[in-house]
Amino acid sequence: MHRFYIDRIQGEIVSLTDTEQLHHLKDVLRLKVNDGVSISDGEGNDYAGVITGIDKRQVEIKVKQVRSANKTSIKLTVACAIPKGSRMDEVIDYLTQLGVECIIPMRTERTVVKLDSAKTEARLKRWQKIAQSAAQQSQRSRIPVIESVARFEDVILSSQDYDLKLIPNLSGERKPIREVVAETRPKDVIVLVGPEGDFTAEEVGLALSQGFIAVSLGDTVLRVATAAIAVAAYIKFTVDS
């Protein structure tokens, strides 16, 4: 059943007004009155509904019943250094499909991309749209939180509440990620993904001083987007399986 997101689901009749979702429902899927749909508030609450009215500005949906949302045994946050070009779009898309709960675009010492406040706001809005679209495609009941662009130091200092904190990097003493995950079986994890050129020694040192564990993702050097996807997939599939 096709899924759509409505921020506030209250009462027996709700309205879908988001322009992109309206286009998808009417012009792509060509749904009609009396067709069934799945609706969600994006925060894990799912409902079954039926379309009762369609016009240019909105689609009215009658809420029929509450549905059980898929639950995961792990909450995963990925803080990823912003890669060059449009690769962060890919990171957002694929991490959403993999079930990541929170994504933090991150500035590090070696991050090449420099964004002013206007560009940062525009990118954030685009990333949130990408996350919603990817969540819709993958039938997620919860849209991941896309946080504002944050400095590496701020991410580290606000990470006290995670029960496992990982920093994959390319040098120094590291543990294989499979060993760390197998030993801890964590519930709430944050992973830092570094830029092209890796984290600086000072950044790794700061992370270790705040309880992060240095880990290896294998013998090959991965690009930023590949590393983010690989580490998220490994943790999600290992812990949830």
C-alpha cells in the first residue's frame, strides 16, 4: 500500500497538501477516490486510510485504523563529513533507506565544502526532502532527523547519551568493527564518517577522549559516501538480524 506523510494526524478526516506528494499521488500513481493508502506522521505512527476526496490543492483521507509500525532494535546516528559535489544527497538517500534514525552533516578540519548560512539552509531543506522521498519509497514509518550542519567538535561534545560511539579511521590502533559490534550489541549508536583524507590526529584524539572507539572498516580506503553506507548497513543488519 502506498505511503504518504502528514505532519499532524488528528480526527477521522485528514488532508494531504504537500505539493510533491500530491503530484506523486495524482499524476504518478493515479490514485482515485476509494483507493486505500497508508499514512504516517513521520515519527513512527502508522495509519490505514482511504481517499475520500481529490482536488487541485489537497487530498482528503479518511483514517480507518491504526497500524503497527515496524520496530528496530537499534537507533543509529551517522555524523558524516560533507563530501564534494552532490554526494551528500546520495548519503542522505541511502542512509534513509537503511533505516538510520538521525543524520548529521558535519564539518571537519579537512572538509573541502564551505557553505555560508544561506547555502546551508538551502542544502538542509533539500536533504530533508530527499529523506522524506527515500522514506516513502522504502516504506519507513519514521523519517530520519536531518540535523543542521555541525562542527566536528560540537558533535563530539554532544554525544554523551549514546551507548556505543565509533570513529572509523585509517591510522593508529583500531579494532575491527565486527568485533566491537559483536561484543556490545548496542541499542543507541553514533558513527562518525570522516572526509576524503581522513580525520586529523587531533580530531581522533578528541573523539577517543570522549569515549569513542577507533575502528577499521577493512583493508581498502573507501570514499565518504561508500564508507557511510557500508558502516550503516553493517551495523543495522548485524544488530537487527
